Amino acid sequence: MKDKKHAGGSPAGSDEAKPVEPDASANSGSNKTPMFQAIHAARYQRQALIRRIEEKFGKRLVCYVSGIATLINRDDTVFFIDLLHNVKRDSDLDLMLHTGGGDIDAAEKLISIVRTRVGTGRLRVIVPDFAKSAGTLMTLGADQIVMSDTSELGPDRKSTRLNSSH
């Protein structure tokens, strides 16, 4: 599966991003060893940051972040269904998408699954850096697309290379 990570943001009323401390309530009453907690500290920080963003905007945030060598494929279906399990039907949803692309048929299936869950709600896709190829197709399924000045949509570089023999 892909590394699920998540973009940062400034807390409400602040102009600068502040470090996110691990959410103590997520670990309270836990039998986890200090080593386990240290190994998973980044994940706990991402989860705390996701909760803060959800509270600020009043909607669920699902993050799909793939590594350089990992592309969208049909195996992602099971994981998307799992990510959407606790999302209320017909509710607004933010989908943070960072991907170099992949299987276009899989991307169509994934965005259809998301759209079905969102139903009459609004889907906002956030592209912090890039959503290429199949990721662009998924982005186009949104009601609203949020990008920065440096975010990118479009084909991947492999599909736009010219063949010198022609």
C-alpha cells in the first residue's frame, strides 16, 4: 500500500505553521511500549493534524499520498473503501490527493467510490503538490479543486515524450 501522509496547515488564527505534538488522548490507557510509540510518532502526529484540519473545516479529510514508485492501481479499491467506512453518506468530504498517476481505470473506479459515498454532499479535492495522469482524472471528479501556485495537474512525463523515430 502507499504511504499515507498528510499536508500541514496553519492552526486557526495563526499565520505560521506550528509543530504538532502527538495527541496524548490517542495513546492514553495504551499498553504500547515507548519504542512502539517512538516508531509510530510520525503517524500519531499526522492523525492529530488530520483531526485539527477536520475540526477547522467541519468535514472529514481523507488523504491519498503515494510515493514516487507507487502508482494508483486496482488494489487501492479495498483501502479506499476502508478509508471511507466512517464517512457519513451524503456528507461533505475533503480528499487530499498527491500522486504521480497510475491506472486510469482504477482512478475512475476510486473517484466513483468516493462520489457515491459523498452523494449529495460536496467533494473538495486538495492538491498540495501534484496529481498527474490518473490523479488528474480523479481531481476532475470534484465539486471544487484547491491548489497552490505550485500545484500541478496533467499528464505524467512518460506519456508526453516524443518518439525520435517519427
